[in-house]
Amino acid sequence: MSWLRLFPIAVAVSVALTGCSQPEQIQKIAGPAQGSTFHISYWSTQSVNHQQLEQQIQQELDRIDVVMSNYRPDSTIEKFNQQQTTEAQTVGAELVSLVEEARKVYTESSGCYDLTVKPLFDLWGFKADKFNQPTAEQLQQTMQLIGMNKVLASNTTQLQKQNPHIRVDVSSIAQGYTVDKLADVLRQAGIDNFLVEVGGEMVVQGHKPEQKPWRVAIDKPLPGEQSLQKIIAITQDAPMSVMTSGTYRHYFDENGQRYSHVLDARVGAPVKHQTVSTTVLMDNGTQADAWSTAFLCLGSAEGLAVANKLGIKVLFIDQDGEQLIEKSSEALSASSSIQMTKPE
């Protein structure tokens, strides 16, 4: 399948072993998933049927694909989008629950984060990869299709549109959800130490052999760069999700102005702030994925106030010319289980 990430991610994973004499060895599973790739690294003191685990992982990826892919017409979410009706439609408890998780972030971000934003993405030319400056009339018409307040949960298994032409795109939250579900598969197999990554979104639990922490590397958020900005070491055994979103790989330069693909659903236009990357660390991967997008939309000035109010661990990176400026939320600065260092 092919999933469109409206807010591309830039995360690299560091899971290398320090030697070959360790009593436990890290096992790996990898492959294509959701228009990108997935990587799983795990180790266990218990016996694990690796082949069976691979099958279970693939089955879960396939199951989620059928429910949430916006790029296969037979998925549950696309069947909902195709039905141009205001009648309640049965989509299942899983999808309703995911939309309601997204609604929490929509509300706390004052509508900046919105699962119905796709028509704006298309209007500004990002789908066709050709810049389009919409007219006031075009923007006004498109904004009639924007707003999570126009998608209601009729009950625990049904969603309902207030405008029959509204479309819901869950790609900004579904990879975080997928990471959480794959982590559940590993736990059910009795595995306590792992790193799961899908399209750059990840969760870690436990540690590497010899009590070494899992390490995650964040790319330098500049176009054309292939170097690292930060190394994050997770020193707790409890689950920790690490989700990063960035603006720097998809944009238009037109008449001396840069138009980011990150769209503020409240005004229907690309954001104008200087924030180019956000990294959110939470125990809930689904929420972390949505928040990394939301904070990228809000920008550091507005976003830090929200993060500090809610106690969310987030690193903002702003760009001022060629200078990158890091800004941490209060919760991140106070955390003793997250160590952030510059790459050597």
C-alpha cells in the first residue's frame, strides 16, 4: 500500500551492538509497510519463535492496512470517504476510537491539527507537486470541507459527516497507532526489550543487552542535509514513543517566499512560523504521532505554551537563516529518563 504522510518524518535509528560476545543477541524483522518501511529490533531471555513472530507482525500490518489506508479503495476509511451521505456509517470501533483520539489533539490545538485537511493540501498543489495560489473564492469553498467538528461519532462503531463531501485522512496518526499495535504483538510473545519503527515513528521498551539504552537519532532539519542533529537515549524500561515531524522536505519556493506543506487548518494556508521540526516523546504512540504534527502546525511560540500546559515532552527546532535553534518544553527539560546529546 501507499500511505501519504502530510508531515514527513526524519528519524534514524541506532541499535548497533557493541560486540559479539553478549549472551543475548538482538533479532531483527524488517520490510515494507504503509508506503515506507518498518524495522523491529528485539531480544529476550525467553525462547521466541522468530518465524511465527514475523508472521504475526505481517498479519497485524495487513489488518491495519485494510482499516486505515487512504490509498486503497476497499479500506474501511476510504469506503467511508466514498459515501457522499450525511447518514451514519458503520466503520467499526477501532476507527471510531482513532478518530476520537485525534479529536482530543484537534481540540487542544484549537483546530490547527485536523484529519479533514487533505482538500487544502490538494488545493495548494502539494498533491500534484505544482504550486497553486488559490483564489479567495477557491479557499472559501474548500474550507467548507475542513473541520473535525463536521465529523461526528454517532456511537462506538459509527461515524457521520455533516457535509457529505468531507474526507478523513488518518495518515498523521495511523503510523503511531501501528507502532503501538506492533509493540502489543511483541509483548504478547513475551518480549520485554524492543524497538519498533514504522516510517520513522517508533516506540522503545526495556533496553539493549548489557543494560545499554536504546538510542534514537534525529536528522538535521535542513533541505539536502544528511547529518544528525540530536541523539536521544531512553534510560527507562517503561515504553517510550518517539515521534518526529518536519517541514523541510516538501515545500514550494515561489516569488521569493517559501510555502510549507504544513497547513494550518484554521486559516486554510501554509504555516508562516520558523519551526521546521518537532519531536514528541510520550508513552502513547498514537497520541505522540498526532501531537508531533499538531506542534509542527502550531510552531514553537504557540506550541510551547500548549505543551507546558499539558505536560508534554517535546523538542522544537526553529530555523533562523542557516541557524537552528532548539527549544524544549518544561516536561522534556525536567525528564531524567531522556538524555539528549549532540552527535559526535
